[in-house]
Amino acid sequence: MTDITTPTANPAPIAQRATRREWAGLAVLTLPTLLLAMDMTVLHLAVPSLSAALEPTGAQLLWIVDIYGFMIGGFLIIMGNLGDWIGRRRLLLLGATAFGVASVLAAFAPSAELLIVARAVLGVSGACLMPSTLSLIRNMFEHPAERTKAITVWMMSFMIGTVIGPVVGGLLLEWFWWGSVFLLAVPVMGLILILGRSVLPEHRNEHKAGIDLSSAAMALAAILMLVFALKEAARSGVSGSVMLVFGIGLGIGAIFAMRQRRLANPLLDLGLFRYSGFSAALISLTTAIFTIGGSMFLIYQYLQGVLGLTPLKAGLWLLPSTPAGPLVSFMVPVLAARVALNRMIGAGLALGAISLASLLLIGPLNGLAVIVVGMTLLSIGLAPVTILGTDLIVSAAPADQAGAASAVSETGTELGMALGVAVFGSLATSLYRAGFQASGGEAVSTDLSARASETLGAAVAIAASLDAEGAEWVMAAAQHAFTGAFQVSVLVAAVVLGIVSIVALKSLPREGRAEDTS
């Protein structure tokens, strides 16, 4: 007798396991992340020599450092959608070509203004790279446990970049001019172009008809205006013009959001934010990067300008602290299958807050030891935040929207980094200027005192041109002022991380990640 059973709903398709080609492709996809992490850290090391060579103002120096992140943040959503449309591998290769060319332009920039322009072009090129790498990972690794491992490897490349970046950058700056740090990108981008075509599959959203240009223009305008307003408020205080720009940016953002709800093919699917934990993961990830970016920008200046280390020695002193993150990253996929995500990410943020607060203990005799211990704890604490936060965000979207979801994740990351430099850099600059001016200026002329109060790098350069008495006064005033500004800035960062750790604990999913039973 024929066995007749009641039809049931189709089971969910079994996620396909990754092959050797996917894992080889992952190795290629780590290269842009490795390079961009190195690029950020070596630029921080190059700030003193760059300041001496190009003599940028305090505002120009901040633009040199953070215009790259602002342009990435402004273009990421656009480029993520462009990758969904034309193909993510194609966009990655186009971005690699443009990034290599722009790196050469930055290396040989003859003025601060032209360097800012070159950095802006690098930002637009970087916006092609980052969502492409993450969205390709989303498509290449369908199994949740394998995807978590792949994102762990991808994020580890960022951490390794921060490890080797200071050492490589220090060696370059020891022997060559400041622009040499930008040339690191050229061979890396060349390797991506050579290997990418053979080991990376092409993925695109076959149903995407194009990009709504009005939405793209509104997204770019809203992000850039909001970021500019926040930067100016942090640097010069809240003014009528700053509030006007901020209000216009909010208005454009609101119109953009309403337009996305009406479009059949939106630039940004707002439905992503209804996913349980998506918004909280984005806030956690962005805040973690926000505090890392601002703190590291100030730490490198402290090591060189206050403690008097060369770029190479500064990089070497941070070397013992930075491998902690990659080592902890190996444990994240295993722990994520056993510990609730809200607890892992919340605990990581809390440890990060404690590590930043510990930097308040720096003094003339223990500055190096406190920074090494504090940065080690920060690296350990934020490893699960960055890995699991990124995994939560990209896993929320279906595979055909991987580019858009990856762009949201990367927008949070890059804006967090750029805003961290802008906000904490501007806060520290304001506090430094006030502290330096309060020291009096009897030992040097009014003009030199005013120039030395602009940045710590300017003070170091001016001290080198003075007699012994004047140099001693300028350096003592500058080091005292910067140390106080640094301590206040990291305390603010610690408070922010502590608040967000509570938000993560209450808002993120209360279960672990799927375990790989293979």
C-alpha cells in the first residue's frame, strides 16, 4: 500500500559549505582591510614629520587625517549599491586601481591643500573596496558558523594591520620622507588586481535595475553635512552656522528616509533596522571604532611629542599590546556558540571602557607602561565587539542585498573612525590650546607662542629652532598641556563606551551563534 503523507512546508535550504576557492578568495579579501588598517596607523605616526614639512594649521591637520574617513562614510552606501548592481568583484578591482593611483598622488603632494584633496580621492576609492570585500564574504560563506569564522579572519587582518603598521611605518619614516607611508598601498593594490580575477567569484543582484541618483545625492549630502557640523562643533563650538548646517543635514536625511520607503528599489532598505539586534550591533560597532580612532590618534602624538620617541620606537612600544586582539579573535567563534551575544559584546565594551579609563594614570615615570597595558586591554575587549557586531549586521540581510548591508556596517565603521579623530582630536586641540596659553609666554615671542599653541607637532618643530631656554619652556608647556588634554579626552571616551555597553547588554540578541558541527 502506498504511503501517503500530508505535505509539509519546504524545509529551509541547507547552507552550502565553502570550498578551497572560497577560502583562497578570503585571503585576497583580507588584503584591502590589512592595507587600510596600516594606512591609518602609519599616517598617525607621520603626523609630526608631515607637520614639519607641510606646516598645516590645526584645522588642516585634522582634515588631512579624517577627510579620508568622511569621504568613505559619504560614499559607502552608494558604492555598496553600485556593487550590488554592476558586480562586487568588478567594483573591488575598480577601487583597487583608483586607490593605487591616489596613493601615489598623496605621497608626492607638495602642500597641505593638495594632500587633503588626495586623501579625499583615497576615501572615494576606499568606499569601493570595503563593502565589496564584506559583501563577497557574505555571498561566499553561506553557512553561519563558517561566515563567523570568515569575518573573524577578515577582522583579524584589520587588527594585524594595526600591529605591523606602526613598525613598517616607523621603518619607512626612519629612512624616507613622510610620503613614503602612502606608497605601501601600491604593491598591495597590484596584488589584488592580479589575484582577484582568478580566485574571487562575481556576485551581483540580478533584480537591481540601477541606482536612484536622487537618493544617492541626498545620502551623500546628508552624511557630509552632518559630519561637517559635528566636526566644526567639536573644533570651534556650537554656532549659528553650525546649527544651520546640522539642521539642513537632518532635513535632507529625513527626506531621504521617506523616499526610501516609497521606492521599489531603495538605496537603503530601512527594513534592515527592524531586525532584532541590527541597530544595537551597529551602535556598538560604531562606538567601538569611534573611541579607537580618537584614542590612537592622540596616543601616537603623546608617544612622540610628550615622551620624545621616534616613530619607529613608538611603533615598537605598541607592538606588545596589539597582538592581543588577533589572539583573542581565534576564541570568538567558539565562545559565540556558548555565550549569549549581548553578554559577549557588552562585556567587551565594558572592558574597553576600563582600559581607556586606566590611561588617566599616565605620568612622567609610568607613561609607557600605562599605555601598553591599557592598549592591551582595549584590544582584548573590542575584539568580540568588532567581529560579532559585523557578523550580526551583514547576516541580517538576504544574500542579494549583501552590498547594501555591508555598506551600512562599513559606514558605521568609517564614520566612527573619522568622527573619533575629529571629535577627540578637536577636543584635545581645544584643551591643549587653552592649557598652553595658560602657561604664559615670556620665554618666546607672542607669534611663536601662538603658533606653538596650534598643535603639539607645531610646538615640537618650533622648539627645535629656539635656544636652550626657549626650547625648554615651549616643550614643558606643550607636554603639560597635551597630557592634560589627552587625559580628559580618554575619560570622555571611557564614559561613552560604558554607556553603550549597557545598551548592548539590554538590546542585543540573548543567544549565541550557530555552532559548526562539521
